[in-house]
Amino acid sequence: MKYENIDAFAKRVGKSRRTIHRFYNKNPELKEERKWKGRKVIFPISHTKFWNTEVMFDENKTLNVSNRKMRSLLDYLHENKNPLANKFWGLDWSYFVSVDYKHERSKNYSITMMNKLYDTIDNKFGDTTTIRLYFTTEPFANRNNGQHNHLVIYIENELFKPLVLNQIKNFFKYDRVDSSDYTKYEGGLFYMAKEGTQGTDWDILGNNLREEGIKYENKGYQKAV
């Protein structure tokens, strides 16, 4: 974090020294983030955002969205709408990934690709780390045809996480792949399970499921060929 003295900071934010000191007296938690350099206090340059209304407005919007997601997640957990999804939520996951196929694909094709992806990852990394993959296949809301996949994947060995993610991206190199670190409190897993963990549109795969206590078997699922 970079710091500067009061004069430079005041010039940067366009406020008087007195206004700046008054602000920090009203916000002691921010006041603690300042530092002393000799006998003078210096201010974090990152604090300039508190004087920029546009930046603060954007951050408030992001915070409001996050709060809504959190409320929805808590409601979902409280109502216990989907016990299996609740169990999945209690597990550790590494990445949340979405795959949009370049061309229109059938449900069977999409499911097959998820299984082939898992087999590829397991064959390459399964001897050295626990791997778990939960996926769903669903139609596009804004198209007449075509499917896409959402998946969450867990890689126990931290060293292999970026390697596995690169493997996923390379596996779908001709399609659109969006990925992010899995965030438990964003509720992405419940978004995946919004239609219920029933039927043939989902599966959970892993090389250590029994040891992890995941004994559920998707009775309605048959691997597409």
C-alpha cells in the first residue's frame, strides 16, 4: 500500500487539511489504517476513493448485490428446499465454471462432454490429488435451441489447481469458458441446483466420493454415448 503526506493527499482529493482530519476523526476504523513516518502521519493513497462519489456509488451497488445474494442464500439454507444441494454447499470447492458451446449442442452431447472432461482430468491428476466435479446441463434462456454447462470442481492439492483450470480451458478451447474462484457465500452452487437435483441433467463425479461420505447415486442418469 502506498502512502503520502497530508499536503499531497489534500491536493489529490481536493479537500482542506481540516476536512481530512475531521473525516478521520469520524471514522476511527479508517484512521487506524494511516501510518506514522517520523513525527508526521501519512495517508493511504487508496483512501482517495472515499472522496470520489462515483467510486463510492459503484462500490455501494456491488455491496447491495452481494447482500441480496447473501439473503437469498440464507433463505435457501433455512428453508432446506434441496437437501442434496445443501450437502454439496457444505463441501469444499475450488472453481465455478460455465461452458457456452460455440455451436448448438444437445443435452446428451453436453453431458457427455462433462464426463469426458472429468475423465481427462482424473487420468492426468487423479493419482496425486482428490478431485470432485458437480455439473448441471441446462438450455439457454434466450435461445430456442442449445445447452450450456455449469460446474464446480474441487482439487484438494493446491499445487494442481491452476493446472486443472488450464486443462478445463484447453479442453473447451473452441467454446466460451468463464471461470472464477469458488465463493461459498455467492450461492453459485444453488443457482446450479435451482431446478432441483433430479433427472438426467446433472451428476457428481469424483475419485474419492465414498471416502468423502458422498454415497448418493443419480439413479436416473445414464452416461451418454
